[in-house]
Amino acid sequence: MFLMLAVIIMLTPAITWAQARVQNRTTSKVVISHGGQEYVANPSQTILCNSFPANGPVTFEAWHYQSFNKIPLGQLTREVKSGKMILDQLDQKSLMAESTKKDTLEKPLVTVKETSGDWWSTTTVKPVNKSSHRFMVPAHPFRGLALRPGQSSDKSVTLKTGEYVFPVYYDADPDSSSTGRNYKWIVMDKIITEGQDQVVFADKDFTQIQSGKMIRKPLKNNLPIDFFVVGGINQGRVISAKAYAKLDFTVGWNIIPVQYKDPDGLPVQAILLLMVNDIRRPMTATEKGGHRDLSIERDNIIIL
């Protein structure tokens, strides 16, 4: 069980009378306005558009997001076929036929946008783990991917060419001797090129960057529960409720696996992901909601 420091849950209402399923194959969040209704599709997400026809062309207003900026795309026209529409390009000059191509995951699909402003293409890639680490990816473009050493994914994804930066959560121990308590984070940077058909994860991608400088800092536990550190340089320490504990850290990223009692009184494990500087100001473990219960949900813990 792993601590997620921030969880964003988006609920999509069930629409049983929708006329078309729209699959967003772009790498941008897209907003569609049609028939007095507005639809939002995240990258790689399929949504239901009840104002679209089941077959034939449909014209709609569209926007996409660049960071937090909502960029208008004007009117786009696409073809709906058998209740399905694929949105894989965002320029106004895209041919409707491009949206109705059969989804073939086994063969790379490369489409060059013939405009004067850019050179973007798309290609279908399969993740392959050639490292000695078991890992999972909690974010776009491979959200939910989990592979063991030597394993290839059963799925492929169509991506826009360019740079992708994403976090990876991995087991630093070999599979044969893993304790389940030596997990680490790494941020990976991959460039997807035209015609590429694999994204390879190698041992060199898991190289940790640390300053090497050690520091002892106090951690104030404002929570009403004790934490037992079960891995790392502070293994065996107990961080008592409502008390200070001096812990050893490396300047930079630190992973602290801890165990404690959940609301049902059962032992659970969570991971504290800390960015530690060399200033000796204490860090504080508290709750997002500010409540003070006898027990605590693990994704309500925050380190300040």
C-alpha cells in the first residue's frame, strides 16, 4: 500500500443515451462544445457525447490546454462511424478520414501534420522493461503501467512525438530478495521519435541523483498516531505521536517507508516522499483536513 500525497478524482457521470464515444488520442486535455453541452476529455480518455450523431460528420467548437492555458481551436469537423469517433489531431485542416482509421495497436501509426507551423507526428509505442527493477508509473503518458524485470506490456499507446517527463515508483531490491520496504522514486525524461515502436526502461534510467550530503533534522509529528520506520537509514525508529524525532536524511529526495494502525486498528504501510534541504528548520507531519481523530487515512498525511 503506497501513500499518494495528492489525489485528484474526476467523476464522469454515466450517460446511457449517448450517441457517440469520443476517444482523445492527443497528449492534451480537450474541451468540446456541441448542442449546448460541453465535454472534457483527458489524454487517452474515451468520453460519451450524447449530442453527437451515431454516424456521419459532426462540427463542434474545441479548445485544448497547454499547461493551465485554455487555447481555442475554433470549429473542427470529424466523422462519426458506428457510434465512435477518434480525436487524434487538433488542427483545423485535419482530414475527417484521419479520425476514422481503424485502431491498430500492433502497427506503428505515424501521421505528419502538413502545416507550416510545426512538425508533430504520432506513433504507437509499447513499454518494455529491460531493467532489473520492478516499477509502476502513476502519471501520464503511462498511468497505471506496472512491469517486472524483462517484461513487455500487453498494451500499446499512441503518443505525439516529443519529450515526456514523468515519475516512476520502483523497488530498489531484486525480485528474488525484495522486502517490499525499499521503494524509491525517480523522474524519467523520454523523447518519443517518429516511427518509434518501443519505450525501453533500462537500469541507467533508475540512477539516483543525490548530493551525498547527510543532515539530521527534527520531524514534528502532529498526528495522533505513532509511525514505525521499516526501511532506509532510519529503520527501526519510532516517530511518536505529538512529539519530535531527529532523523537522518540525504539532502534531496528521501523515501521513508512507515507502518502504523489504520482506522480499523490494522497495521498498514505508507511511503513518505520528502524533499529535504540543508536548512535545519524542523519538518512537520500533519493532516490535510486538519482533523484530529484516533486514527488516520494514509492519503490524508502531508509533510510540511
